[in-house]
Amino acid sequence: GNSVTQMEGPVTLSEEAFLTINCTYTATGYPSLFWYVQYPGEGLQLLLKATKADDKGSNKGFEATYRKETTSFHLEKGSVQVSDSAVYFCALSFMNRDDKIIFGKGTRLHILP
Amino acid sequence: DTGVSQDPRHKITKRGQNVTFRCDPISEHNRLYWYRQTLGQGPEFLTYFQNEAQLEKSRLLSDRFSAERPKGSFSTLEIQRTEQGDSAMYLCASSEGHPATNEKLFFGSGTQLSVL
């Protein structure tokens, strides 16, 4: 079936460090890919997305590139801030099939000042 | 626009009792989703409405669970004869169009259910 696998957390980094959170997917076809973020005490919100191979999604200094050949959508940020501390979820969805989004288990990120 | 709101924020109940949660989506959104999230896991899809029609239900949704969206606006999720395994955060989300295109999925803050 369709699924998303992301690196286990927690990930702890110092402020201004480089961030990578790995995400790979298994899917029959070519889904749209997403990163959602859940800040403490808040609901999930879309961080960025990519709808086809080689697309790069970006927002708030975060980037992820849709890599069909490696079925990956790794999240990166060049210099993290304390305010980036949150849980990050990789997810996929198919435009012309069912309407649900399938989420990974989430990766908790702690940024130390 | 106040976003997606869910009520109550927290619910503690005894095993065997019935509970009902409410979700008010963003007003112009015709799609409404229910997800369940347990500690350390990502949200798991439960069911989905387009307007008042319930178009898909997950196998996770046993016959003790029922969801409605009677007028295509707010939705309710009822769990009958609750079990301890039902303890989880129940999330509601809405979108104006298909989430795989350019339509964002907006989530509420969830209802945390604890079954004692």
C-alpha cells in the first residue's frame, strides 16, 4: 500500500545548525508530497508541497525536492532557529484518486539556543 | 475567519460510555476530514465528507464510530461504547478543494479523548 517513512526523532540541534529530516515514500503512481508542521499547542499546518517530480517546495527557509528516482522528499533548512522547534510530518496524496492525505509518524525537532 | 474549530478540547470518559465531538470547518470549505492521532504517530485517516456526503471511510472506523455532516457545514463524530483503545487525539480538517492540488488542508487543534 501507499506509505510514508520518515526519520525517527527527536532531533536536537543547536541554533543556526543545518537541518535535514529524511522522508521516503512508497506509492503506486506519482503522488503529491507535503511537509506539515505542528508547533506546540497548535494544529497541523502545511509547511510546503510539491506536486510532481523535480519540483522544489519552499517556505520559511525550509526546502524539499521531489525525487522520483529515490522516492524521497527530504526536508532541509540551512540555519535553524529556536522557533523551528516542532513536530514535522511528511505526507502524500493522490490528486485523481481518493482524497485522503497519508502521513508519516512525525519527527520531533528541538532547537537549543 | 476563525479557522477550523473543534469542541470539546478535552474529553474524559469511562469505558462503555458514548461520546460526541463537533467540528466547525472554515465556512466556504466543502471538504471535511476526520483523523485520529495517537502519541508518537502521525494522523490516521478516518473519514471524509464532500458537502453532506460521506465519500470514504477507513477500515479503522469500526461500527461503533459514526460521523455526520447533516447540512454540509459542521460535522459530528460519535463513538459508542468507548474502549480504552479509543484514547487518542481526534483531528478535524477542511479544504476548499482537493488537497493534492493547490488547496491547503486546514486542521483544527483537535479533541483529546481519554477513556478510563
